[in-house]
Amino acid sequence: MAGILVPSRQEAGRSLAGLFYLILQRPEGLRLIDVSPDGFWRSFGVFAWAWPVQCFLWTGMWRALPDTRPETAGETLRFFFVSTSFDVAAWVAPAVLLLAIAQIFGLSGRFSQLVVVNNWFGLLSAYIGFFPASLRYLAALPETANAYLSVFIYMVVIWLYYRVIRTCLGGDMMIPIFITLAMVMTGLTISELAFTALSAD
């Protein structure tokens, strides 16, 4: 049953390789990513691969805002329950938004493909974010350096996402820019809501 809901390691390897091809603007990368109906629904199970990293990234709040650090087991469970709930929302909301965008721009035939690629890119971006986050724990970097590093990584992720979507859509420029901006705004909105919820007493 888990193999049906959560992609296998072999599928994860193929799909991530496909993403790298797309980043290099090589459309053949799409052949490595399962965009069938089964692959569409299974791509939401990619969240299970990203969840441990997402939890680690959220603990960065404890470093930046010590008052948000849970002191009891109950508070710890609440912290991760709330953060996971918003992460799930951040995983599902783009699919709903992509459905609307596909209808507006006449991309209904590309909807499944865009959602699957978006979900797999979510895994890649989580692990890209893991490295600078772990570096902040291991190295005593100045706050200014941390801020610049975070912004740089965030901009790199946005640029990679744009390249992936543009390759998926055959090189068109304006629609991938619109999709990228829509995904960025959605992510920022959900992150702000999550931050507010986790900071609440």
C-alpha cells in the first residue's frame, strides 16, 4: 500500500534526474517523470520524502525566535502538527492554483504534468534549503551572512523552478513567469500564516 501512496526510491531517483534534465532545458527529462493518472496522485506522496526536512527547517524558528521553542512534549507536538498542516496546505494549494491557471491559459492538457513536476520540485527545493539551514547550526555565521545566504538560496530555487516550468511548456517565457510568481506568492502567504500561528502564545 505504501508503494501506491508514496513513490519508491527508484521513482524518486528517476524523477529527480528528470528535474535536472529540465533545469538544463532538456525536455526529454519529462520522460523520466511519471505523469500518468497514478503518477499524478502518487506525486502528492512525495511530501513523505520532504516532511523530515520540512520539520528540520521549521526548527530554525527556535534559533531566530527563542520564545517560540516548545518547552513540553505537548507544545512540541503542537508545533510540528501546526507546521505540518501548513506544509500540507502548501503542497495542495499549488495544484488548485495550477488548475485555474491551466483553464485560463488553455493548458488543460498540461495540468497533470505541471502538478507532478511541481510536486517533485517541492522535494528538490526542500533539500536545497536543508544545506544552508544545517550550515547555520554547524557554523557560527553572523546574522547578516545568514540573511544573505537565505535570500541567495531562495532566489536560486525560484530561478530553477522557472527554468523547469519553462522547459515543460516548450520554451514560452511569459506563462512560466506568471506561474513562478503565482507559486512564490502562494508559498509566501502560507509561510506567513504558518509563522503567525507558530508564534502565537
